[in-house]
Amino acid sequence: MKAVKVKKTKKSCCVACNGENTKTYLMTYPVKMGEKQLDVGRVSVRECLDCGVIKPTQAGQAKIERSTMMFMSLCGGFIDDDKICPF
């Protein structure tokens, strides 16, 4: 995953290491749907500069969910819900 644009640096807590040094990016976020991969563009994510974990922000997670539901409605629901997993 390559970051598209650096947004800002913000002090917040990392979920993996409890580090407080994070940076917010806009990037393409992959979501695996069955055997296919859906790349959701311009998702707001936070990267921990201490351990390197990348997690979507609340707004980014909402966009991933909206995009996933839109994709499923367009493909006619041929993909099982239990096989959807964000990386």
C-alpha cells in the first residue's frame, strides 16, 4: 500500500503498541472480497511511526463500508458476506 498524500501529523494512540506517534494519510485501501480484491481509493488511515501498523480512521472505515456495500449491490450479491475481510 502506497500513500497518496500526507494529510497531517496527529498525536493519537496506536492500537497495537500504544505508541503516540502517528501520521494520517489518504491512501488506496485493499479489501478482499472472496477471491477478488476491491481497492477503495482515498481512504483516511493512520500509520503508527513506531511499529508501522496502518488502520483506517472512523471516517475511513465508514467509506470502506459504503464502498463495499455499493460494490455488493452492483454485483448482485454474488459474494458471501463472511468472505469479506479488510487487510
